[in-house]
Amino acid sequence: MLSDEKNKLLTQVGPNTPMGDYLRRYWHPIAGVSEFDDKSVRPIRLFGEDLVLYKDLSGNFGLVQRRCPHRNADLAFGYVEKCGLRCAYHGWEFDAEGQCTHQPYEEIVDPEAKLRKKIRVTAYEVRAKSGMLWAYMGPAPAPELPDWELFNYENGFAQAVFAEVPCNWFQCQENSIDPIHFEWTHNNWTARLQSDDAQYVPTHLKTQYEEFDFGFIYKRLRAQESELNPMWTVGRVTLWPNAFYLGHHFEWRVPIDDESTLSVLWVFNRVPKEQEPYVQQHIPSWYGPLYDDEGKWITSHVANQDFAAWVGQGRITDRSNETLGASDRGVTLLRRRFFEELEAVAAGKPPKGLITDKEANRNVFLPSACRDELMNGMSRAELAAHPLLGPYLRDFIGQAGQPASVREAYEAAIGQKLEGAQFFSVHGARNEPGDESSTK
Ligand code: FES
Ligand SMILES: [Fe+2]
């Protein structure tokens, strides 16, 4: 339980809020590179600020304030030039650093461009990496954009998947340190959506949480598993400050504003060994819906189940009205660590887990319960039998709404058609030695 005041500290992310300023010290994925295959400008809202994201005629990306400083026209109607964005109203042009670089009529009457030189728009650094566009909205200099090891794995098909989720970011991130919910939100709910007679999966017996440089590691042990299970020996990463790393995919929860969050999944599927060598030429990105054609919540896919759970907690969940138990130890640790961080940064200390050394930012290791499988590869038969990765041979289990073009590209990569399965039973990491049962 938290006071209203402490809840505001965790949840308010606009400009000049402690958490907003804190999170701006990190790079965040904000869009797919492939979105700009067929457009060059679009509006975007991040951390309570209305902005415009664009790709100029030189292929460089920019992120600037949405309102033109001349007379407030919407720069989302602007058009790109060789080097920057031009307002569609009177033609003022701005570069990616925010400097006004052209004021067509003003420069006729004032060839020295005294006014133009004084005009800037707010501009943030944008970089493309691994099929995603990343923004840095904090003070200069920007830290390194993390080069996580998974981004560099070979022989795989990656995709970036987005959704706008109408609730505050922190309740999404609390989910990254909440192992018990897997059993209920993903396993048992999925089973019960298919049948009222469905059996529940083996329950959790114990959990453990450890802090490290890049966040927390949580470990979980279920009934019928031994302590050799990689979910207990390796676990998963609550990636600081607003992400989750599950070995074959990342999830980021990027604040749009206090009441909305951009969910970003980056999923890597290694192709069966029979398909190697495989080199992906183009990482697709797409946005999935939250509701079906009848306006009902989609609950068939893993991320959609999470979205329903998070939004169900309320737009900004009321943490003065909750009852925490032993299952919430990770959530409590996470909150406490954020409060400590906000104080430490206010006292001038560097934020947790920032990578500032270029040399240290090469292929950065994170613990992963399926690292061996993704680094070494698996035959089609081995992959099909894998309790975590095998379901991706049946369909894309991550999130509903995958476009046909992405599915077809994936099918070509893995060398087989998907079944179009509607529900998925996803369990931990690989089977334990000597364990032949693939799902538990
Ligand atoms: S409002 Fe943008 S140039 Fe006039
Ligand atoms: Fe989940």
C-alpha cells in the first residue's frame, strides 16, 4: 500500500516531474523503423509531450515539438526536406537539432536572418537500432543505446510489435517482477477460456529476487519442477527501468503520458537449423489492437492478456487501496528501488544501469533461460518440442493482430506454414534433463 503522494511519484511522467525526468535519462524505443518505409512524418506523444517523428529526404530521423513556433501550426502536417522538416503553413524549416534553418519570406526582407537564428524548436535525439527507433529525451550527453546481446543473435527472425495501452506505465512495469501472474494470467486463464473443465497448471512453490546492475532477476519454482529448472537456476530479468527480458524477447513499457503507455515487444525467433543460414533483410514492425470487432477485449494472446490485466487495475491504479502479500515481494522491491533512485539522482548520483562507456556497450549480456537454444540453434523437431519457443511454430503467440505480410515473411524464414492456432499454452524454459513432458 502506498500513500497518494508516493503513488504520484511513481506514476507522474510529464516534464519536470521526478519520475518523468528520471526516465528521460534512458533511451526508449518509440516506433518501428519500417513505419517509415511508406511515410515520412507522424505525430507521437511521449512523456506527456506532443511531438512529431519524421524521416527526412537524407534518411535521417528527427523528433521535434508538434507546434510550429511561428503561429502554432501542427508540424505533423509538415513535409520533409533534405535536412529536416518544413512547416506546411508558411514554410519555416527546422533541422533535427531544432534550429530553424529557413524562413522563406522573412529572409527576403531580412537577408541576415536575425529572426531565424533566434528560433529553435524542442528536439530530441533519435536513433535506429534493431528495427526500432529510439529516443533520448534527457540532458546531454546521451548515454549509450544498449547493445543487448539478443539484438546480435544470428539466424533469426525479429519483429517489433506495438500497442497503445490506456493505463499508467508503472503498473505495466510491476508486471515485469510478478512471476505468479504467469500461472494465472497466461496458463490458467488461457485454459479456462477454452474449457470450464480445464485443469490448472502446477502452482508456484517459491520465488526469489536478486538485484544486479541492469535491474532484478526473478526466479520461480513450480510444483513438479526440480531446482535444476532454468526458471529457477537462471530466471528472468526485470530490466531497469521500464522493461522485461525473457530470453527470446524484450518488452518495454514507454510512457505516453500519465494515463497511457506504449507497449513495445521485440521478439526474436531463431529459425530451425534446417533453414540455416538465414539472414533477415528487413525487421517488420506493427501495431496490434486491444479489442475485437465486437469491441470486446482480446484475451487470446500473451501480451493481450497482460494488457487486460493492467488496464483492469484502473487508468492509474490506486495503490492506497491494495493488499500486498508474499506474491508481491518483487513489486515491493521494485517500488522501493525507484524511490531510492529518485532520491539518489536528486542528490547528483548517476541513475542505475546506464551504460556510458562505448567499449562496455558491446553485445551486453543479460541472463537468459533459453540462451543456449538461441545461440546454438535447434532442429525443427527440437524446436517443436520446446516448451517456450515451440509454440512459435504454431502461430505468433506474442500479441494479436500480426499482419499477413509479417506472417508470410516469418513462414518463409522458418520454412513451414503456421497453423493459425487461437490459444497457446506457454510454459517455462527448456525441459529439465530427463524430463520428457513438454508442457507443465
Ligand atoms: S505556422 Fe509554421 S510557418 Fe507559420
Ligand atoms: Fe504477462
